[in-house]
Amino acid sequence: MHSGYTFRTRAILRAQLAKGWDVRGLTGRRHVAAGPQEELVDGLHFHRTPGEAAGGNALLREWRDISAHADAIESLVRQWRPDIIHAHSPVLNAMAAQRVARRHGIPLIYEIRAFWEDAAVGNGTGTEGSPRYWLTRQLETHAVRAADAVAVICEGLRSDLVARGIDSAKITVSPNGVDLDQFGAPVPRDPALTAKLGLEGADVVGFIGSFYDYEGLDDLIAAMPRLVRARPRAKLLLVGGGPMEQALRDQALASPFTDHIVFVGRVPHDQVEHYYAQVDVLAYPRKAMRLTDLVTPLKPLEAMAQGRLVAASSVGGHRELIEDGVTGTLFAPDDPAAIAQALAGMFADRGFWDERRIVARDFVERERNWSSNILRYEPVYQRLLGRDSTAKAA
């Protein structure tokens, strides 16, 4: 299954294995891909929680999923005897892991990649300020207080926890990064794919990722008429899928410049780099909301690693990753005119492109490379164990 969460998890596990640590992954019932109960994937050892996600009342369903996940963690702990349990978002995982960690006296680190209540708002399945939002927020805060250590992916999440009264000394920032061994060697543009996509001679703007409402792809499509009038050869390449896909396709069909918008659909992960190679500027027009202000995305870093230019909305999560005019271009969120103006300006002046690509790539290698980012966990593990880091982690 492909998402920012799965790619981050894979990168963490690969980096830990490279250090000689013994690591297992355990998925919950919300992981719906078919397969055996125990499996090796990409050289990584995974276990599954048996059964499918429960039906019925939402609260009852989630409680049953927590119980099933806790039972699976318990089984693996008894079989394998890990030194540390490392759980990540959503909070349901932390709640299941805490039951087992407390019972066996195993240190627990809880890694927050987004607050579940805000993710629900961003995905359109929740409403900010609702009773469910409030309850989820309380569960998140309780899970943080109960964990032995907490990791977050950015300063926005850390600051929010500190504002809730969490001791900052308990929190480690382990930012999103790129596995440069797998994603750090850009491939040349494939002329056959260029022709197939109808991008020959085009100024190509692209988005490669999941089509959620908070990504702002409707604003990007709405920007295309202004962009094409300024840059007649401009085309938009959209690679991926998700909840907003049909609405975005309908919007593109209604656009006066529908022939300048190309939908590819989902592609195998091992083919993604070939689509990056087709794009001049990767655009990330995230909408302004709590989720995007607090959470840093992974995709802009992948684009920088691939030697692509990046343009993004100036929400908090992007500002933490991108220095305007240095590693990327920032524009006002929720504003198609601002998107078009920023992109047209980038295509009108190609003189800075090579230098910016080099600077952005250097930034990823220096500060957002998983081989070095993983070192941020090592002192946390050492502190929790009270000894060296030759540990087993689940």
C-alpha cells in the first residue's frame, strides 16, 4: 500500500536494519492489502493483525480494532521479545501498544505523523470542534502523556503538544526524509512516455500523490486558464488517485483548457520516478487549515531529491520545508491567481533553475536524508533502555 505513512515506515525500518538492529513491523486491521500473516517485503519482516476492520457503530468498531491489534502485539511480544515498542499514528495504534507495553514493562515510543482529529477534518470525515473531534484530541493527549517518549515529524506538531502542557524534553523531532538509496538517482526523461502523455515541447507542471481535498488540486486546475494564457505551452500532469479524483476529472473536463490537463491515474511505485522525469515544476497547492499548517508533507522532499523544481502554498508545513526563492517558490494558499502567477514566473525565467535544483538537492542530502535522520531515534532508544542501541524494536 502506497502512502506517505508507508513510505516513511519503510524508510525507518530500512535505516534501522542497516544499523544492525533487529526490527519487525506489525500492521493493524486498517491495512487491507491481502497476504499471509507473516511476510517479507523489500527485505523487511512484517506481521499482520488477523481479521478485517469491524463494522457497526464507529466507537465500538474502533474499540474492537484496538483490542484485535493489542492481541496481535501481545502475540508478537511473547514470541519475539522486543526491547522497545515503537508505535505511530493514528492514536488507535498507540492505545493498542500501550496495553501491551505496560503489561510487559517494555518502553514505548509514540510517533505522531499527524493529529488524528485534524487528519479527519482534512480527509472530509470529521468537523473541527465537533464532539468526536474533541474526544479524539483528548485521546491523543492522553496517549502522549502515557508514552515513555514521543516523536513528531515537524516543529508544528511539537509546538502544539507543548501548548497542551507536554514537557518539551519528552518530545523528539524526527522530520520527514528521503531514502536516497531508493529515490536519489533521477532517471532521464523517456521520450516515448513524453509522446504518450502528449507533453512534447510543453512547460510541464505536475502533482504526484494522493488526491485529497486538502491538497488543493482544485485550485491548481482553476489556475490553468491564467497559466496557459501566460504560457501557451503549459500542461498539467496529475499522477495518482484518491477521494477527489472524480470531482477533479469533472472540473478538468469543464475547463476551457481541458486539453492542457493530463490525468494518469495511479502508477506502480517503481515507475514513479519516470513520471517525475516528465515534470519541470512539481506543484503542491495545499489549502490553509490546521492540518496543513502543522504537518510537513513528504512529497516536496522527494521532488527535490529527484532534481525537480518545487512550487508550494505558503502554509506552515511547507514553510518548514521550503525556503522561498532558495529551495523552492511559495505562493498564497487558496488562490488560483497566485498559483498561476508563481508558475508563469518560474517558466519565464529559467536562469536560476540549475542552481536551485542543486541547492534543494543538497538540502535533502544534508538535512532530510533518512540515513542521517534515523540517528535522531538512537539517543531516545538509548535513554529508554539505559544501555547501547543494539536493540530489537517492533
